[in-house]
Amino acid sequence: MKKISFFSLLVLLFAIVATSASAADTQGQTDEERCNAYAKEDNVPAAEMADFMKDCLESIKSDSEENKDKKD
């Protein structure tokens, strides 16, 4: 359980940093393409890819909703 929680926190932190640091690089990419790029950069093993993608996509979605709420 601790491994999954730590992994989720790590993915969230990475997604936030990567999103802000490479916003220009990700224009025109789908969320899945962005997460695949993050996974490649982090050398995520194939056995962990499904969990990584799920956490990454959730993180991007929540970041997007937070940014939308701040604009309103």
C-alpha cells in the first residue's frame, strides 16, 4: 500500500513539474502522448506502465480542472 501511495505522489509531483516546465513542448499532444513521454523519460518498466498511465492521466485531468476553476 505504501508503495502505491508513494508512487502516486511521485507521479503527481512529476506531472506538475513536467507540465509547467514543458508546456510549450506538449502543445498539440494528447494527454496519453504526454504520459507516454513522461514514462519514457522516467524509464517506467512495462509491468508498472498501466498504473503509471492511470495516475498520470488522473493528474493531468485534475490539473486541468484546477486551472479551469482558477480562471472562473
